Amino acid sequence: MVFVVPRAQLVIAVSVASLVFLALLGGLAARAGGANAVTGAVRVTFWGALALAVTAGIGKMIGVAV
């Protein structure tokens, strides 16, 4: 399945898709390890969102943006 988004919204679309799949994989990994899937999904999504934000902030500071 391919989604087509306008170029102006591409960064947002990729970020949202990344966070959704991080949540799914975090939940799956937690279940595989015998932990609570929701806790695992929240943990992985939080740290993934933080990493996205830090990366975007550093890119903006040094003038490199997508």
C-alpha cells in the first residue's frame, strides 16, 4: 500500500507513520518478553518521539532541514 502526501506534509506524515509503527513494535516486543504491551508501546513511542524531536531541533539549529 502506498500513500501519497503533498511534499509540504511529507515530514509530518513520515514522523506520524514512524511513531505508529514504533508503538506497534514496542507493544509486540513487550508481549514477546512477557511484559505489558501498553507499557512497552508507550515507552518505545515516547523515546522515539523524543529522538525525532531532538534530531529535528539539532537540524534546525545547524540549518539542515528536510
